[in-house]
Amino acid sequence: MGLLVGLSLALGTGGQDLIRHLTLRLILWQRGAIPWNYAKFLSYAAERRLIQQVGGRYRFIHDALRQYFVGNKPVPAPLIERSKNPGLGYILLGFSLFVVLILTISIYRVDSGLKSTVVPVVQSGDVVLTDMVTRHWRKFHHGDVIDFWVNKDLAKQGFNGNNYMMRIVALPGETFAIKQGEVYVNGHLLQTDYIQGIPIQDYQELEIDIPSCCYLVLGKNPDDQDKLLVGLVDREQIFGKVLFRLFPLGRFGRVD
């Protein structure tokens, strides 16, 4: 909210003029009227004595030279009218606020109230980026780390908390099984790095057909590292896939 309010105040006290300025430069640059690095162009002209730099400004050395480049032909009235587009600034302002809002809800700090079974990939104190917008149409895959909320059914299965971060092990329509201390998905032995270290050996044999609405998650129980935590998560319970770890900087990178 602080970032959102700060940006709103900045845009309301001069930010719209900055947006219009950048938009005008972009349009002129695309039309080939000016170079993109305008400061470098002005410095180049000043070195060749076409203009003179006075502090942070530039001006022609002689007004006759300015008149030569400007010419005597007046600018057509329709061109002037087209350049006045107050709606463009409001559109850009709305888009900027939308982007900031999305980032505000998608970037957050993992606090102690969120249970993570993917430590040390994601742990308490990390700042992460989650796809809370694209989750509605995103296709999840095996091994994805998701953030989801706990319903009554998961609470009965040992999920002690409001939110969890866990890996998806089986997708809708697949068959998940634990036999003789090994994990099988669709009858094939699952051999991945994220399965290593999970206490599967002592877990009772289990076989589940995953419903079309759910994903199966698997990991160590955060409250008891010697126990296994397994459950079915409905797609509607998923806040999103955890994409990046932004902080601490020493562990910055993609979450996979």
C-alpha cells in the first residue's frame, strides 16, 4: 500500500507530465524525427558549435540559426490539435497504477505464519514473486511450488495452519501411489531431486486417483520433520505459483 500511495502522489504532482514527455519522445523517435538518446544528440550538437549549453539547458548561439532550422512555414492547425491528447495521460496513469497494484499483491514477504515444506528453497523471511494474476489460466506442472490456503479437509489431514507452500507431485487425472517406500505417478517410479529427503520410507502404502479439480502436494511436515504431509489441493485454493525469490539478494533467483 505504501508503494501504491507513493506512486499515486508522485503521478498527481508532476508524474503525468513526465509520462507525457516520455510518450512524446517515444512517438518522435519511432517516426525518425529525433534520436532516442536526446541528451547525447544535444551534446554532439554543442561540440560542433550549433548550440550552446547553459547549465542544464541548450540554446542556439544565434537566433538566425534557430530561425533557419524552424523555417517560416506555420505548423498546420490539425497537427496541433492532434498533439493535444489529455486522455493519453490518463490511460498511461491508469495502466501504471494497475501494474503497481499487481506487483503489490504478487510480491510479499514469507512470514512465520506460512508453512513451507520446500525449505531452504523458500523459507521464512524470503521475499517472493507469485503469479497471483495468471493463476486463473496458468497450467501447473510437476514440481511447481505453489502457495495455497488450507480448507477443512486439509486441516483434518494434518495441515496445521492457514497457508502452505508445497510442491505439486501429481496432476489432475493422474494416479499417485506410495509403495515400499517409493513414490509412483501413473505407475512410474518418481525420481526427482525434490523427493530426496522426504520421509517416505516409513509411510503406509497409499494409492490415490487425482480428481480433475485437484493437485496432489507432498513434503515434510513443517511441525514434525519426521512425518510426511500429503494432500489434495483444489485449484480454487491456490493463490499462485511461486516464481522468483527476490530477497535475500544472495539467494536471488528462480524458484524451481
